[in-house]
Amino acid sequence: MQGIRLSAVTTGMPLEVDKPVDLSIQSFCVVCKKCAVCCPSQSIPEDDDPKEVNGTLRWKLKEESCFDYWAKVGTDCNVCMRVCPWSHARTWPHKLIVYLTQRNRLNQQLFTFLDDVFYGRKPKAKRYNGDWAGY
């Protein structure tokens, strides 16, 4: 199971500001939308364009419906992270796919389709069995 680990690094070292690096993740998300399609609570919008939220362009999650679903199933569901093609383990085939996906939109569409073929278009959400350790 994959997850997100948020952290911060603090330093007193003087740092030089550089330009942002475009990894093509946002353009891939516009093509893919697998997280929004698979979300059991429909908490992720399927909009083509992200909106500005607190000064950042992103797709705004409906936190209330997401949390309500968590409460219903007894734990977090992590479907969005589990189905995201960008989040697959970085084995050599996936490294190659990420490299090619960053190059153009046609590759993004092709590999979104191939992800559906190999991993399924809409995997089922896990069911909470009451034993959090065996979830």
C-alpha cells in the first residue's frame, strides 16, 4: 500500500531561488482523471482545469464528503492514491513510462489506457473488516 509522507526540511543555509520544474504531472492529470472516476465518495472533481485555491492551482477536494466516507468505512480508503498511475512503484517499466509520459500528450493518453488494461479502470474500494491491523 502506498501513501504520502509529508515532511519539512529547515535550514539556515542561503538558498538561491530557481525556476519551477514542469514534470508534466498536471497535464497528465487532465488526461487521466482516474482518481476522480474511482473515488467512492465522488470527492474529487473531474474538471479539466484546476482552480486557484489559496494561491495554488489544483483540483479542490471535497473534504467533507471524503471524511464522511472515511467515517462510514471506519478508516481511510486511499483509493485515489492506490489507482493513480503516477504513483506506481518506480520499477524500470514505470520509470520508462514516466519518462515518455512527460514528453507529450499522446503518450499520456496511451499510458492512461494501458494502465486501465493492466490495473483495471475502476478497482473496487477495500472493505473494512473491523480489524484495523488486517485491513
